[in-house]
Amino acid sequence: ERSIGAGLTRQREISEIVMAMRRCPQPIVACVNGAAAGGGFALALASDVRIATPTLKMNAAFIRIGLSACDIGVSYFLPRMVGSSVAAEFMLTGRFIDAERAYQLGLVSRIVPKEQLEAEARGFVTDMLHATPLGLRLTKEALNHAIDAQGLEAAIAMEDRNQILASSDGDFGDALDAVLDGGRGVPLVIRHASRRSARAR
């Protein structure tokens, strides 16, 4: 037995995971192979990019065991991704979303065979590593804000701020040089880390 207060504390400890995922500056690529139910569904939705195998099965499982389907951020993420009607369909019934439906709804970016899952994810990561750390951080931050922005002007204000911040960062010149050089050479994130290490020495 536990008190309601203790239950709320434990629930918040779990919920903090998805909030931390959205706050962290690094993009998160989720590889979903097979079932992602309940908490697994929430973690997948809280990621930035989702890649799945054909065996994918996702659902808001808690509604089927006497709890609310609105758990660990699902009621926030799902309607924003698929619309309120489709979100209600899956959250009120606990029905499973298979790989093809998830792709049609835009819940996953790719469906690949299990043996190609890691390589596909690494491809996304490699492309992201050619951006600057600040560029990635500001893009993720602006996307988070734009979802809830109170109109176009609010979203553009955030974009304007981020472009000036990014263009004033020391990595901007490196990024421009890399593009002019045809994108060859060491990814910017690695160059950035090497330069910091050299300064520390």
C-alpha cells in the first residue's frame, strides 16, 4: 500500500523522463522493433525521429487495464502528431497501430527490415552530425516551441532569434566552409569537440 502523495511522486519521476527527452539539446532517434506499448509508446512519441521494423505494434495500453490512456505525455504528443480524432480512436480503445498505419499517420519516418534498423538510424545520425551542435539544439528547441506557438508571428520570432544566435556562433564559419567544400571532411560535431579539446590543452 502507498499514499496518493507517494504515488504522485513516483508517477512524476517516470514522467520526467519524457520531459528530459524534449529538453535535452541532442536529437533522439528511436529504433522501434516489435511492441512499444504503454510506457514504450510514450518514449517512442517523445523521440525526435522514429524508425520501425515491419513487426511494429504500438498502443496506449493503460486504457486496457483500468487506467487512463493519458500517461507519460501521450495525450500531449499523439494529438499533435495525428490529430484529435485519430488520437481519440487509439487512446479510448487501446487498439494497436501497426507499422503501415504508423507510417501513413506520420508516426514513423521509415519502415525497414530488422537487420537494417541500426544502419538506418546511423544514417540519420551521420546527417545530423554535419550540423553544428548549436544548430541542432536551436532547431529542436524551435520545433518544440512551434508546436505550441500562439500563431505564426510567435513561431517566426523564435526562428529569427535562433538564426541570429546560430550565425553568431563560432561553428557557423566552419559549417559554411564545409558546405562550400562540398560537404567533405570531418563532421562538424567532431570538429567542434576536437577544437574544444585543443583549447583545453
